Amino acid sequence: MTGAVRNVRLPAVHALLAAPACEPLVAEYGREQTVGALRDVLASLRGTLLEGGAADASEPAVLAALAARLAAANRSPLRRLFNLTGTVLHTNLGRALLPDVAVQAVADALRWPMNLEWDLETGKRGDRDSLVEEHLLKLTGAEAVTVVNNNAAAVLLMLNTLAPGREVIVSRGELVEIGGAFRIPDVMTRAGALLREVGATNRTHLKDYADGINGATALLMKVHCSNYAITGFTKEVTLPELVPLARERNLPVAVDLGSGTLVDLEKYGLPHETTVRETIEGGADLVTFSGDKLLGGPQCGIIAGRRDLVAAIKKNPLKRALRVGKLTLAALEPVLALYHAPDLLAERLTTLRLLTRPAQAMRALAARLQVPFQEALGDSYTVAAEPVTSQIGSGALPVDVLPSFGLAVRAAPGTRGNPLGVLERRLRGLPVPVIGRIADDTLWLDLRCLEEAHAEEFAGQLPLLKGAAA
Ligand SMILES: *Cc1c(COP(=O)(O)O)cnc(C)c1O
């Protein structure tokens, strides 16, 4: 063993550190980190050689390994990627992408002090909600609004303010679970409110709500069935049907709209989704919705509705724990401002642009990428340009799909193992990871979210897939 150690000859640390190629590494990562990584590289090299393995221990090889090690250790675990899943608002991939106006506003908010809670007119302390209040009142028709961390927080805060220790009536058909452990019954419990379920899973009548009301009732609540649809023999009490009962019993009605949209999507050729304004006009006393779903803004939750109820919500000490930071407000404000030009919205609001992108555009892109993709993958796979269907995602219009086009990759007949799994992993390992979807023995890459501006970058990394055969 000792003899073997003597036989391993490695460049000395001080010599490597003095090499010109090491200078930029020290400049970028600092001396301490570079020296530490260098010792690690040498130790692993020594280990390999002692075990009789082959390794290049030349100075350039050691420095190249050092550079790679430092780069890997300093790469953020949060990476940008190509979302070719076909789900535009993908919760696990960060939901809405924001337009450049919002990006610029966030950059400014990061670099500069801001009048976050400072009224520049009076020179006195202000309220952060007022930065987006005017836009939201105009866009929703509500009397008052407040913004919190996400829609889950909005629902929690609303229930905790309006119904602590009291009952909230919800139809059994609307006891939604959103992925990631947001369940209406559980949120209700955590908010300190008591859920009173009424009706049946498929049918709830107005009489069920009426019979459920008692002295402990604080609120009637409707929840958007964001990720499912109940079809067949069904009956749902609509908001306009429910409101007269609530008024008669002097109870407020709250609606958790989930995604919530500020515009009539039908005007943009998309399926209709109830807007926040329609919900307010339909008689809801409070509406809660997300900022990063169809709205196309940053993660946040918006509560809109009656002035007195919003004022009570803002006074709840939990509001302080759930409020949004300046980066969120910086991003949200310019996004809301875009809505004042509805005719330009489909071009300017990234989410809407992606959702309304014509299948023709994806078709042309698929035709262009099919050959280089096939070349990169070789004979083990076949690549075809085929129609696919995209989804909006994040609980908006769960049953509606949007016609799109993409690349369909299949394993060549007779290929063994799990070739699609291998390819999926290779795509994830690219410098800008590519995320697709495997279904029906096919790896689908929906091109809806690959905009022209990034198509070249996408194509540029395809050659790195060479040799991806199973
Ligand atoms: C998405 C959704 C939520 C949760 O919203 P987040 O912004 O993700 O917290 C709550 N309720 C409904 C109906 C939803 O669709």
C-alpha cells in the first residue's frame, strides 16, 4: 500500500495554483474555495490511480477537472428550462412567465429603495396594497382589494377573518383538493372555521344551503372546481341563485375562483372562464384568486370585494404574516397595467400570448425541428411532427384543451430497455433542460411554449443528444 502511494505522481498544489489557467478560477470563485476544490480533485485522482484505474494526471487535465468541479458546485439548483409539457401554467415549473415590463420593474425594486409603504403625495406612511388597488378596482368592479402571498393564503385569511369558530357552508361537489395539499376542508380547519358540507357530490340544491344555515353560520362559500368536472346527473347552485338566500339570511357569500381571469377569454378565441368581474357582479361579497395562473402575474393571492369585509381582513394580524413583498408588487403592477389595453393584451401578456398562439406557428416550428432532432437521435428513435393538445394548467378550464403541434419521439421497433426513459433523462440533462411528457409509448414535446426567440437556442443544443440511444 505504501509503495503504491509513492508511485502516484500528482502535480503539486502550489504549482497548480500558480498556473496561468488557474488565475481566472481564483478570480471568480475565490482562493479558499478554489484550493478546497483542487484538494478534492487531487484526492479523487489519487484514489483512482491507487485502485489501479486510468486517469490523466497532467496539469491541464487537473485544471480542467477543477474548473468543471467549481462550475458544478456554483451552479444554482434553480435552473431555467424549456417547458414542452404542453401545460402552459405548470405549477411545478413555476406557472406564469412574466412580460419584460414586469422583469424590469422587479430589477429596479431589487436595486433601489421604493415607496413600498410611503405616500409620495403626503410624505407619510402608506399602504402597500394601494400600489395595485386602482388597477384591481377598475378591472374587477370590486369596492376594495388586498394582496397576499398566494390564493391559498387568501382563502385562509378570508376564512379566519370571517368565520373563526363558526360554520361555513360549502357544497359537497366543491370540496376541492388542489395538488400540493391544498384541500378546502383542511384549510377550513386551519383557519379555525367549521365546515358544514351540504348536498351530494353530484347534486346540490338551494334547499340544501337553506337547510344548512343555523345560528352558527358565518359564511356561504363557493369553490371553483379547478381540476375536475362533475358531469352527468348534476345540479349546482349558481352564484346568482345563491345570493338571494344569503341576502335574506344576512350572510356574506365568498367565492374561491382559483385561477380567476380579469378578461373574457372568449374574446381571444379561448373557452369561457368566469371572470372576477362577473363574480362580483353576480353578487359575491368576496372573491379570491391567484396572481400567477390566468392573470399572468407573479405568485400572489388577491382578495376582492366588499369594503367592510376587506377592511376587516386587512386588520387581521395574520395579514402581516401573509402579505406580499416588494418584488411581488413590483411585478404585479405593470402586469395589471397591461390589461388597460385589451386589444394588445394577447401580444403583451406572455401567458395569453402562449395560450392564443395559433397551432399553425407550432406546426411550422415542428416541421423545422423534426430533421435536426431526428439527426441528433439517430436510428434508435423516430421523430415525427404531429398534432398534440395543450392544456392551460393550474386548474383553469380543466377539461378544455388547445390544439397544438409538437414532436413525437418513439423508439425504433425492436429497441430494448426503456429508450424513452433514457431519452427523457438526456433531455433533462441538457444545459437548458427540456421537459416533455411520455404517454402512449411516445415522448411528446409540445412546441406551444417554445417561442421563436428561443427556437435557435433549443435547436443549438440538439447535437448534444447524439449517442442518446438506449
Ligand atoms: C389554484 C387554486 C388554489 C390555490 O391557489 P395558489 O395561488 O396556488 O395558492 C385555491 N383554490 C382553487 C380553487 C384553485 O384553483
